[in-house]
Amino acid sequence: MKRPYADTALAAYVSKRTLQLRPKSQIEIAGEAGFVNANVLSMIKSGTTKLPLDRVLALANALECDPKRLFLLAFQQRGNETEKTAIADIFGTVVTRNEVIWLEELRDASGRIDPSLTSRSRTALRGIFSK
């Protein structure tokens, strides 16, 4: 069976989220997302099919995840650089809910002084994520 999207970040992310949501079943997640055929979720996870953009919000709700992040992952599956550039030009950097929380904490911690990213602060930040 051909799996053109098997190595995409979206396939890995959906697989991970379905595992994290156990005991919620794939059939329940697919139903909540409005997929008539419950196998669609398995096909997305295996990379057999890509996630239709019009299903992103419903699947994000079913997966209990940020719809912006899921949209970006679904959009990356398309691989069209012109479209990616257009999205970036129109919307700028799309920020997820978690990134907004980090940004608010950074602003609060800095006293809202708009600090520049120094090599020291970059090293400290990367240390949090073991990078």
C-alpha cells in the first residue's frame, strides 16, 4: 500500500495524540471529528492519506489539541512552497496557544521591557529543552 505521507510530522503527531488520549478509542476520535469512515484516522496516522484542511478544526477538537498547530502540520503535508509563502505573507508567524502562554510568561518575567535575545538567554532557553 502506498503511503506518501508516512514521514510527515502530521502523521506522527496524530499517532502520538491518539495514544495520549487512551482510553479514548480511534473510533471515538474519528466520530467526534465527523469522519463517516472511522478508518480515515488510521489512514492519516499511517500516511496513506492527508488530512483535508476543512477537517482540521473538528479533528483538533477531537484530539484535544491546538487547531493552529494541526492546521500547520496539515498544510505542511501539501508541500507547495508557493502556498506556504502565501500563508506566511498573509498571516505572519502563526502562534499556538502554548506559544502564547510562553510569550506572556516571557513578557511578565521581563517586566515587559521587550528584551533582546542574547547568546546567554538563548543558551538558557535551549537548556530547558536540552538542545
